Amino acid sequence: MNSKGSIVVGAMSALIANVFLGVSSVFWRSIGSINIIALVGYRVFLSCLIVLIVVLLRRRLKILVGFLSVRVVIIHCVAAILIAINWLVFIGASVNGQVLESGIGYLVAPLVSVCFGVVFSKESISFVVVLALGVVSASILALVMFTETLSAVVYLSIGLSWGSYMYLKNISTLDALDGLLVESAVLSVLCIIWLCQVSGAMEIPRDFDLTHRLLLLSCGFVSLLPLALLSFSAKRLDVMTMGVFQYLLPLTLFAMSVGFYKQSFSVLLVMVLVVISAAVLVVSINIQLARSD
């Protein structure tokens, strides 16, 4: 595939992944009365099964083992815990009608990735980026202090977990599916330990009909598709382009919060969202200009 074709495919992957992630909030809400932690457990096991089958079909299992090192394993073990936290909070927010908070968290997440890059990867940072990060921090503080109707735990947890996860994916040397297999395997082991401690932890509710059971079985695909597409697109698009596409996820969630969940926007919230959006765009442009020099 030529360079132009690779960019087009990467852009389509990023678009589908972000919109799909946003719309998936309705999927998790529609599953019904199953315990949220149990739902994450099903999500983990089914995701692991699907990605293992794909890796085996690609005959990459031996190749993956050869790429593993202590550093890579640690990176993906931490990433696994972060994505589990993200899944747990996002599903809980979707079920409880707090999608607006999810959108705020995903809007802030790219700036969290930038902060981790500066602290742990010693990436250079300009005064403009420092200023943008300061403005976003003040905006989030204003939300926490003056918007009591929104759950700060949701948007802070999602922003920190997703931003940290994307940073770790960027510094990993594994490709998309190999990394997902390691993370799914780690989470599967943790889930098995949890199941040994709690009897009936993943029991399916009695009110589940055939439709709900089919939805539950499909949660592995719903989980893996956007993660695989995002990892795929990240290797074909530059930082600024990825930053622009990342707006689609919170925008989709904001649209879902109004159109489906009937959540309302206060004047303060709209102002904060505009400020944070502008800051994310400024940081993306600044990083791209710095890398092109």
C-alpha cells in the first residue's frame, strides 16, 4: 500500500474507532441488569478469546514471544489494569446515564498523554503547551468545584486511565493485536483469581432473554474493534491528525448524552468544553510543528 493509501486507511480506522466507541455506550446500557464488574469479566474473557484466535490464524504467537521483554511485559501489564479501570468506569457511566462525564474524560485524555510524555519520556515542551495545560487544569478544577450535577469521579477516572493507556501504547514496541493479546491475557488471569474468590460472580441474571445473551456474547467484539482500529491508525497517522480525530469520541458522547440520555449542558460546562477543546487543538498543532522542525 502506498503512503497516500496508508494515510486514507488510517484516517478511516480512526474515524470508525472513535465514533464506534461513543455509540457503544448505548450497547452497554442495553445489556441490562448484569453486575458491571461481571460484565467487565465477560468482556475480558471474550476479548482474549477473539484476539487469541486472530493471532493464531496469523501465526504470530511464536513471533510475539520473541518480542517479549521485561520492559514490554511491564508496559502491557500496567496498560491492562488501566484499560480495565477505563472499561469499568465507562460501562458504569453508560448504564447510569453519565455519558456527558465520559465525554469530558475522553476530551481531556490526550493532554494526560502529553503530560506523561514530558514526565517519563523527557519530551520537550514549549511555553504554549505549558500554558494550555494550565488552562485545562483550571477548567477541570472549575468543573469539580462549581458543577455538582456532574460526577467528577467519572471524568477524572476516564481522562487519567485512557490518557495513560494511550501513552503506554505509543511507547510499546508490539503491534496492535500482539499488545491486545498480552493485555487480555493479564486481565484474564486477574479475572480467574477474582472468580476463585467470589462464587457466582459471573452468573447471568434470570431475566436475560435470548437477545440479552447474544448482546453479552458480542461484548468481546465490541471491546476489541475500536482498540485495534486505534492502534492501527496510530501507526499510519501523525500526532496532529490523530489529535483531531480524537475529538470525534467526546463529540459523539456529547451528542449521545443529549439525544439519547437527555442530559443538559450548563453555561459553565459549555464554556469549559470550548476552552478544553481549544487547548487540545493548540497542543496538537504545537507538537506537530515541533516534530516537523
